[in-house]
Amino acid sequence: MQMASQTLNVVRLSWLAILSYWGIIMVIVLATPSVYSPVIQEPWAFVDYAAIVNFLAAIAVNVVLVMNLAKRFKARPSDTIRVLILAFVAFIALLALSLVVEFAYFNTLLNDFLNRSIFVFTALAMINWVLFTLDIFDNGLHYPLEANDPHRAQIRRNWVSVLVFFGLLVVFLVLLTKSVWVEITAAESIFQTLPVIAIGVFNMLALLVKPLKSVRATKSKEERVGLYALSLAGVALVLFFAFYIVHNIQGIGLEPQEARAARQIFYYLSMAAVPAFCTLTYVGIVYPMRVHQRGAART
């Protein structure tokens, strides 16, 4: 399962382009005088220590997974592992920013920027998984195409899919940038994230369906376990988006403190789905590799 070199190049390009753009937005935000105005929001009457533990545990799980992947990459370099590491790093940033925004208090502009940064890293994670699933299950991205390649048509469709997803990301970033300075409702927040949700739906369907289709053609017990784990990762991804959408819907029409209380549990559940998704993906990819390598070492 060696990732095509063009897939890794596209992953690198997506990180460079998105983070460079968002870095420029950060500089503009920090250069805005109002970002240094006093905080007028009163702290909440209580601190939810269980939620803090939830976030820290989720971050810790992902950090452990990244460390294990880094050790595996050092022992046996693989572009597949490299792409997974980048995706997991995006999720760690998402969780860390969620923790900061949930329990720290800034003025409105800085708080809105940090909130939107969560969406940026969600988008990075999702585009990573699009490229990952295309390469694992649909022959990846190759250029130039060989005339006699039997997968030529599929690879062309992969390139079209990637271009469409990058177009969605451009729309998403434009809407996201506007919302840093313009207050939006919970309903508008859902609309703004529709491009990322569309990319997420692609990942959900790919992880739910394609591993199960591949199980039928796989005789290796270890690979079957890995494919089932990837399919379960798709279920975890469904839960992540479902809980996030409910979390936004629950806050519509309510005052800020009431909205926070109503949607709090769904927000924490969506964040808890992240390490579940990453762990199942880790098992799905690494477990078959580890078993095969042990078998090869014995022979």
C-alpha cells in the first residue's frame, strides 16, 4: 500500500496553501486594534472539569498515535504513514483549539478567529482523508498518466474529485474569513461549513462502503480485521459530524449561556468521536502491516 508520490505532493500543497492563507488572516486579526480591547464577556459560573478531562484525553490518544506512527515511519518509511501523521496532527490542533476556545476568554474578534481556526484544521484533516482513501482504494493520483495503464479512467476521476474538493475548500475559506469579522447565527455556521461537510460525507461513504467491498476479495485474516476497523472508522466519522450538527442546531434561538448548556453534551461527544476515528484508522492500517512484518521476520 505505498502511496503514489503525487498524492503526497497534493497533501503537502493543501497544507502549505491553507495554512499560508490562514496565517495571513491571523496577521490581519492581530494587527486589528480591537483585538487588544478588554474582555467584556463574564466567565461562566462553573468550570466543567469532566469536559476538560475529555479534551485532554482525546488529545493524549492522538499524540500517542502520532508517536507510534512516527516510530513506524522511522523504521519503515511509508508515504501512507506520513499522510496519516499529518491527518492526526490536524485533529490534535482541532482538539487543542477547541479546548482553548471552550475554557479561555478572549475578546470577540480573537475568539471568533480561534473558533474559525478549528474549522480550518477540520478541513485539513478531511482533505487528507480524501486523498488517503483515494490512494488506498481507488489507485490514487498519478501524473503523467500512462497510455496503457488499466486504471487510467479511475485515476482521471480521482483528479476530478480532488479538484472539486479544492473548489469547495476555496468557497469554505471565503465564507469562513467573512465570519471572523461578521457575527453569524448557528444556522449560518452550519451553512458555512457545508463544503467541509460535503468532503466529510465523501470520506464517510468511502470508509463505510469500500473496506466492506474489499473484504470479499481478501483472504488474509489480518487484512480483513484492518478493513473492518476502517469501516468502523467511517461510523465514528458519521458520529463526529452528526453530533457537531446537532450541537449547532440545539443553540438556534437561545441566549449564549442557554445555548451553551443545551448543546454542550453534543459538542463534547463530537470531540470524543475524533480519537475513536483516529484509533480505528490506525488499527486498520497498522495492524495488518505489523502482522505481515512479524511473519516476514520469522521467515
